[in-house]
Amino acid sequence: MVQLKYNENFDSIIKEIPIWSEENIPQNILDFMEKKEKNMVIYEESQNTFYCENCLEPLENFICPKCHQVYPEILLENLNTTPDMIIKDKIENLEIINVFYVFEIYGSDVILYKIRKENRYSMPPYLSKTSKQSKIEIVSSYLVEKNSLTELKTSKVLSFETLVKEMKERTAEFNFEDISSYNARHFLYTENLLDLKNTIYKYSRIWELKEFYESERNISLYELTFFPLYYPSYEYLVNYKLYDLARKVPYLFCKGKNFQEIFGVEKKYLSFMQKINISPYEWKVMQICPMLDKEALKYFGAWCDVYCSYYDEWVRVYHMNLKELYDYLKREEVEYWLFPDYIDYLDMANTMRLDLKKKDVLYPKNFMEAHDKLYQEMEIMKDPEIDSKIKSLSNVLKLNYYEDEDYVIYPASSIEDLIKESQDQHNCVRTYGEKVASVDSEIYFMRKKSDLNHSFVTIEVIDKKVVQARCKYNEDPSEDIWKVIEKWEKNLIPVIKQK
């Protein structure tokens, strides 16, 4: 099959470019596709059984009894993190799609093929075993040029400058990729990558990613064309062996005069970044809180797209060290999937105006217990009936109002009052809402007349008796203050609790 290449005005043919059809895909490419699929394992959850994807035979000690393919042993707890794993409830009526990218060089021209292979598994009524049917389709044949892609079947030209504009508008992914293949695995044929040295790719050094691409299963058209050809920073990142940054976000490294200005971290971290082939989200975490802990970076990087702004606030406002936080979460056995519970805890603590700069608030002992306790407090705080009861009760407790030349004592009149007092005094009176509403406890605030807007002493009364009085940080009042409180206590009017 031959594709004609025209000039810009489409009035003369520049050259003829031979392109593949489904019938003449080279045998070495078909062998590559088959080899990649042979490495895949299907896990049927309903039967708790592993299958060879190629033969659909149940594996025996992770060996296919039919084709004798040997698979690495897979632990059930690692199913979701195993790259060559396909997890399905049942394998009958199953569809698996694999996409294969292949470069082909014709003189100075580069063609990139996108080949889609669809495997359908079904169990006809007359058969006892599941059958497999495969269909191969060349989805696209791209002529790759310095500043554009031309889809040879349709002659549609996609300018990289247009892509830059569309990326800013977050629409490029729908114009540049076949969205029907989003749920597929995407592979790259790597045996001829070195041949790109003498093409428009000569400055990209993309062939240095050969070993990396041999094990990658999530490759995009962006990273094979647009990124290496349009962004000079791509070569810069490849030279530094920061391959994941090169293939995913080279556009983030276009400004700066030195390493620290470009990467936002000191160059002393480079060897560590290379060693772990740092991902974009892990790099973002490094910018916020530089560290040399691979597992901590992986933990926070996994949630970075959702919680990046949180990380930044924790470090700036609460002076939190993310490595320290990781060590805490590990001690408390807060697994990756439970991390949102910690976010939830901090949000509640912030709403309750707890001092998040204090270590015992940031890192509470028995995390889940602390989380649930705070949740209960929040539920009470949001209960309009409780707040209404406190306000009504305060109208009665105002009978116990006290004032002399230096001090005043008056009752809490709302949940908000309790929360503010707790915040100012660094005590736990915020948790007393339910007790106050049910008249199990009475809370009063003692203030200096010279400074009425600031907390001074928090007082709890039960059955006409002062059971505790605390200054800031739960310190005891001075002897002179106690004398005032005792004088006030003698004249307290009891509140009758309704049954």
C-alpha cells in the first residue's frame, strides 16, 4: 500500500510513502505483539483462578500446561499493583484491548503506527471451554514531522503549536488520542529505536529510554511525538536520566538558569531522583518537602493529584515534615487507601480550631480512635438542637452572672462559644456541648474587665459546685483568682434538670 505525500498546497506530489495494511504487518511485529500478550495473566475473581491469556488454560503453579509459559508467582495481596495482571470477575464474554506503537523509518521520513488488537473471550453453549477470537486493526498511520503529525489515512494535519494551545485549554487529549483505547494497555516496539538517531528525533535521545519502554504498559502518543520533538527540555531530562519526567511533563521544565531554578530542589537530590526514576507527582512532593525516602514519596505522590494543595499548606502553615508524617502514618498502620481519613481528620481539627502546630494534634496517638472521637464532636457541633438547648439554657444561667471591679463571669451561650474558648485556652471544653445541652454540666467564662475579648479562666460547675477551673493550657488559677471564684460559687442558683 502506498500513501502519496503532497506539498502544502496539495497541487503536487512530493513523494510516495509505503504504509502497512492489516494484511501485510511485518512478521517481526506480529511476533512482538504475541510475545507481549504471553506475559499477561488473567485472574478470575469468582473462581480465584489464574489463567494464561494466550491459551486460556488455568495455570498450574504459575505455569501454563498448554504453552508452558512460566509466570512469576503473584500474591493475592499484590494483585492491584502487578503490571501484567488483568483482573475480571468472570473470563467468559471478556474483552481485552492492547495497543502497539511501532516506528518505521523510510529514508528521512518517520512513520508511527498505532495498531489495536482486540481479544474477545466467550463460551458458546456447545463448548465446555472459553474460546478466544482476535482482531487486529491499524488505527492510525502518522507521518511524524518536526512541528506536526499527519494522519496518512485521512491527510489530517495536527500542528504541535495547536496542541500547545489546546493543552492550555485542557482539550488536547481528546484531539490527539483515540479515546476508545483509553482502557487498553499501550506498548512500544523498541527494537528499532536506535534507528531514530538519523531522523528528526536526533536531538531527543528517545532511544535511551529503550530499556524503560520495554517494561512500560501505559504509553501515549504525546510522549512519542509531540514531547520529544517540540520541547528542548525533553533532551535535557533524558540526559539527566529523569525518564518519567521527560515522557510525561517536559513542558514543566522550560524555565530556569540552573538545576535548582528548573527543578525546585537542590542538585544534591539528583542521584536519588535518578535512582527512583522520579514521577511527576513525586517530584511535586519533593518540591514541597525534599526527602530521600522512596516509599514516603511514593505514598504521597499517589495522592498528589488530589491533595497537592494540602501538602503545601501543611508545610507552610503547620511546619509539617512530610517524611515525619509518613513515619507516623506507618506507625499507626494508616495504609495508602486510608490516607483520605487523615485528610478528613485534619479538616475536622481545623474546623474545631485545634492547634495544628502542636505535634500531639497533628500526630494523635491511636489515630482511628482520635479520628472517630473528633467526628462525634463534629456531629454534636453541627446538631442544631444541641446548639438551641445551650442557647436556651444560657438565658437561665445568666442568673449566675457575676461582676466586680476586676472580673466578670458569665455562661457559655452556644457551641461556637465552646469552640472558641477551647481554641483560645488550648483545652477540651469544645467537647462539652452535649453535656451542657443536657444540663449534666454548666460552663462559665471568667474574664478580666480590662480585657473582655480574651479568654482568662474556664469554669465547670456541677450541682452548684465548681468541679474545675482552668487557665490557658489547663494551668490552675492563682490563689487570688480562686478566692473570687469561691465567692461567686456561694451564690450560685441551681438549674433543675428536666426529666
